[in-house]
Amino acid sequence: MTYSHIIRKTLNIKDKNIHFDPEHYILPDETLNKITYKVLEATLTYTPKACEKCGTVNQNHLVIKNGRKSSLLKLGTVMFQPVRLRLWKQRFLCKACNQTFMAKTSLVQPHCFISNPIKSHIALELQTIQSMKAIGDRVAVSPHTVMRILKTVGETLEPTRHALPEHLSFDEFKSVKEAAGAMSFIFSNSQTHDVIDIIENRQQSRLIAYFQRYPYTLRKQVRTVTIDMYSPYIAVIEQCFPNAKLIIDRFHIVQHLNRALNRLRIEVMNTHRYSRPTDYHKLKKQWKLILKNSWKVDFETFYTHRLYDGLVSQKIMINYLLSFDEQFKWVYSLINDLKYSLSVGKSTQFNHHLERSKDRQLKRYIRTTMQTLEKYSGSISNSCTYTLSNGHLEGINNKIKTMKRSGYGYRNFRNLRARILISFKLTEKQDQFIRPVTFEEERELARQNQNAA
């Protein structure tokens, strides 16, 4: 084993054509932009098989060595100190065409001084939640270099137009100020939880134009689409996915009910603010107990509580809070019946409780909540049938918020989109549902477009 091989092994250099002189491969340290680099020296040379200019095969010394040229490359860090490599590249002269060319190496791209291992490491670092300046400082490059690599890698992660999963999930998140309404659209595979693509604008017309770029045969195969209660998505699904069933995410249904119940609790609480301050504080402090599912309330365990005298249980405290207002008690029972029907997947029972809400006169916002649920009753029935949800998209959106916060926000949507696609490794997961479009399907699509025109 030679000294040059040991040095290459230490620096993780794969190219065997790079040779180190064991006696003179370390040069004095250099300082650039207040960063001290350890400088190494090596030579890149080999015998070419043919001329790169004219393609003549190298026989009888037709291609000869003709001097060399140095370039200073960045190799990353060794023992927390940045390292640069002064690489002397061999120049060759072809006697057939009388032209010269330089030796090539897999360590670095032509006309570039940042090594490929650094670029690969930056791409891996971009998957984690940290600022691009922190990544650049770690590998001794500028933030602009990290941004260029971000754009380059992001271009390779563009989704294919030849595949769509059978189950989709739609959601939105706050992206950049330049986007319309600062809200962007994201959709994923409901089963595998893989992010498919991110669209800058969530407006209905833009989404319809985007999804119509997919072949009709693929859009026709989509079986379900899970959304929240954002109504413009309904028209998008009806126009772009003719065979898809609409599913309302159960979390948003429960959230819709809890908001109405919590608003009523606040209204009842404020009526007793000055007349019964003790009860006012009970309603104010125990809001979580009111929003807790009634079938999960503990009625067996008794303990002391600072707001009550003697031993109490959760059930006793809830009954006391509900006794302040008759309508509050009735709405609490109605909403918990709706949540329980949804949790056990009984759509008929859910619709029955919605009809029961018409038996009494309710607050305007409570009535609006019930009317909204009645409007989406068909989609809620699908929610009881399927177990699909948008929970994974909510987690993805939370990670996107953390990603934006780590970089103090993004001004360019394309950079944010590329960062998100890199973070969730889109290309590694697409193969699970990629299916090529056949020639017959393309011909059928062209025929349908012609008839539509």
C-alpha cells in the first residue's frame, strides 16, 4: 500500500489518478476571508485512451504530455479545519489535430473549485432544519454557494406528469409574501404520506389549470381526495378528478365543533364575571375539561381540587359547569354525540344528531356550525367509511414552519419549494406509485381533448 493511497483513503478521494508526493504534499497554511486553510498538493495524471478533441486513439505516443496547470480546490474539513487541495492537472497534446486538453477527474466538475463531495454533503445538510448560512459555515463555503446547490438539486426533484396515486390529500400553508394571499398549496399521497408537489398559488383557477396538465386517464383513476373545509377545493376535485370521492378530514370536523362549544363557554363565562367571580374562574381555567370527549371523562377517581370544596371527579366538575346554563348543557351533549358518532364511523347516527340540532333555538354561530356540517354531510359520510386523513400533511406543514423560522423566512418561493422537496426526498419515494402512460392512453387522451375542443 503506497503513501498516496493512504492519503487518498484519509481524504476520501476515489480518483486513483490523483497522486500525492509523500515528502512534499503539505504546504504552508493559507488564510482567505478570515478562514485559515490547511493546504495539500497533488498531481492528476494518467495516459488517455484517445484524444478528447478529435477522438483519435492514442497509439504510438500520438497523445503526449504537454505541461500542467494548477487549480485550488476545496475539500471540506479535516479535524475541524478547512482543507484546500492544490491540484496540478496534466495537459495533453494530440499530434493528429494539434490541440490540447486537460486531464479530467471525478473529484470536481470542470471549471469548478468546489469538490463534488462538498456538494453532496450540502445536499444532505439541506434535508435538515437549519439555515443555509450555518451549512455554508460548516463546510467553509458561502451561503450563495449553498443556494446555488439548492437550486441545482431542486431542479432534479421535479415531479413526473406520468403518475398519480389513487388517494390524494390537499392542504395549504403560509409560504412567501409574493404568493397570492401568501398561501401555497401542497398535496401528497394519502396512503404512503409522500409529498408529490407544491404549488405557489392555492386559487381555484390555478389549481384546475395545474391538475389538467396530468393525463385524463391518470386523473380518472384517483379514488379519494382528503381535504379540510376549504370550499374552493370541491370545484377543483369535481372538474379534475371525476371518479374521486371527497373526504373531509375528521380532525377539522372535531375542531369545527370544539370551536363552537368553546365560544359558547366563553359567552357563558362572561355573563358570570362580576356576579359570580368564583364560577367565572372555574369556567375560565377548566376549558380543557369542557372540550374533552365526554366518553373519556373520568367519573371514578376522586381527588381534591383548588377550585372546589371536598373530593370531586372530572364528571362532577363538568356537571357543575354545565349547570350554569341550560342551552350550554344541551349543546355540550349534542356536540359530544356528534363527535362520538364520527369516532365510531356511524354516518347515519351523525346525520340524525344534525337533524336533532333543529329541535331547539341555538346561538347564531352554533347554528352556522351545524349548517356547515350539513352542507358537507356527504363528504363526512365518506370520512366515516375511509380511515384516510390529513394528519401527515399537518405534520409536514409544521416542519415547513420550523424550516422557515430557522432561516428567518424566505423571500423566493422557488427556493422554499426546492428546500421542502429536498427535505422530504421526493425522488426516492416516487417509485412506489410511478406507472408509465401507454401509447393507447395518450391516443385516447388526444381524442378526448379534440372532442372537447
